[in-house]
Amino acid sequence: MSLCEIATLSRRKMLGLSGSLVASAFIPKFARAADGRDPRLIAIILRGAMDGLSAVAPVGDPDYAGLHGDLALGFSGENAGLALDSFFALNPAMTNFSRLYKSGQAAVVHAVATGYRERSHFDGQDVLESGFAGPGNVSSGWLNRAISAIPNGSRVASNPSLAVGAVAPLIIRGPAETLGWAPVNLPGPTQDINQRLLDLYQHTDVKLAKLFSESIKTQMLVSGQAMDVSMGKVNQGGDMVAQARGAAKLMAADDGPRIAAMAFDGWDTHENEGGAKGRLFNLLTGLDGAIAEFETGLGAAWAQTAIVVMTEFGRTVNVNGTDGTDHGTGTLAFLAGGAIKGGRVIADWPGLKNAALYQGRDLKPTTDLRAVLKGLLGDQFGLSNEALSKDVFPDSGLIVPMKGLIGV
């Protein structure tokens, strides 16, 4: 999986790991397209599996409150969310997204998932970023392959894409040229990475998993940190905002990247998740701030920008014994940007009655995430259904692109 691979300088031109934002020297200048369009796409990965039922709550579902317990949001009261319509409420952490939603520049696609149906972070992220139906030894990501499929000579294809962070996410690795940038204060390897490695070992080598777990504990004791391998007390708020702010400056430049990818860790909320306040609230605050940074930093380019926020899978409908949720299936995707035809929650809602749950425990996915991504790529960059089904998302011909997501 991608997290253990380091992109080489021959594959990526490393831009300012010192924090510099001077990128234009690396990027050729091109005239605007004849039709005046200059679209941008930003892909944000939430690693760890976000609880979609606490991010955008189906308050109108009669079974929701009883199943999601203290994490459940409502339309009023102590755990009130921000009403999106008469059925769904947004987590109160996301005030900027709510504002964009009301102005028609943000949308939610709910009850969504990739084609993956197990619950391993390692494999789930591989599928999410590679674009294949199942995990495997894939060296390129769907976003990089999409760039390669855009006709030569276009501004999007000719300008290198942008990978934000110390390590390029798999989603943007491949033959198409990619620039790398990370804030100077970006933290080193986190407990999130430790947990994902531990998750891998638990599925492949139980003895090694035990040794690795003990090693983590020893490391924490030596460093004076509290033991917590549950992912989530790192890389919150400020880190998300800092990465978005820098990326926006690069992408706003007339000769800057038009496509970018970044990953935010910490969404594996097995314990003390919180709903309208607490750990998940803090994570969503950081995400909301990052989206706002793109809106501000991109300036006029925001009008033709689409942001898609996705995660490897959802979480259980029921709360566990440590006030959190365990690995699930269905979740949601956030869409934002001036190019998005927003102000709506797109959902073929399956319901939360026991008979409707996936394997009796999870929100059942009714929309394939690849349909959403195909729709965005087709409408933003004119990619054909053939290219999307064969090259970008191989063997996905039966998955129909979701139309009408782009409004400009």
C-alpha cells in the first residue's frame, strides 16, 4: 500500500518541503482554453474511516437516534446539527460547509462506498486510491491516470498536478508529472500510520502484530506520551488548514497546478468519538477550515473548482462500549466548490432498520463512489466514459457516471 512507499525525485519534483510556495519556476505557462474554462479539482482523503452518520445525520430516520445513541445529532437540543433539509442535519462543526451548501456551492452524497466490502484500513485505502475494485499491488492512482487520459495540450494535462504532504498519496502517483509540497511544520509519522500498519499485520501475521504493538507502547513510554493507537489525536485542525492554505496559493497562480490531492489522518474513532462536540467535532472543524481556505485562497478560480472529500469506508450504526464506532461500510462524500451544483443531499436512502443494514450492522451503500468520481471527472475535464471505465477505474463499465454534479 502507498503509505510505505516514498515517491522518488524522478517521479515528483519536490516543491518546498521547507515550506516555500515558489512553484512557478517549475510550471510552464499556457493560454486559457478558447471556451474560457479553467477547471480545478481537489481530492481530499480522510484516512481512518469517517462516521458518516455523525457527519451528516439522517435525523428523519426513525431508527437513527436509538441506534447511534449519544453520538446522534438532532434538529434541536443539546446535540443539534445544522439542518440541510427536513431529513438530514450537518455536524455543527461545519459552519463554512453549511454556508456553501445554502449558496448552492456544496453537496453531500450519502450511503456511498467503494467496491470494497471488508474492513481493513490498509486494503480499503488501497481500493479508494487505486480506483480498482479490489486491493492489489497497484503502483498508480486513479487521479494520476485521469490526468494521463486528458487530451494533450490542455492546461490541466500540461501543468503538473500537486501532491500535498510529506509523502504523495497513492491516488496521485503514476506517470503523469506531479509536484510535491508540504508545510514546514508538517508532523512526522503519526499514531495513525502506526495503527494502519498494525491493522495490516493483524490480517497477515498475528505474531508480528503483537510485537509491533509492544514496540509502539515502548516508544510511547520512552517519549513520555500516553498510549493511544486509536488514530485521531494527531493532525487535527491546524494541520488541515495549513495544508489547504498552501495548496490554494499554488493552485491560484495563473501557471499553477489545476489538480491536487491530500490526505488527512485521524478518522478512526473507535473510542470517545463525540457527536456535536468532542473528537469528531474537532476533526470536522479542521476539514471545514480547510475547505474555507480553498475558497478564500483560490480567489476567482474558486468559481470553477470542485472539491471531493472521501474516506475508505464508514462506521457501525451502533455505538460500541467505549463511546465510539467500529469499522463499517456505507459512509458519505462531501462535494464543495463554485463549480458544484450544490444545495442538496444526494441519497438513495436505504433506511436503518435491522433488515436494511449491511450484514446487520452497517449503513448499506446504495451508491458506488466511482459513479460520483466518474461524474466529476467527466463534467470537469471532458473524460469519455470509455476512458473512465477502462483506464481510470478499470473494469467499471457497469458503473454509470453520476450526472449533474457540476453546475458551470
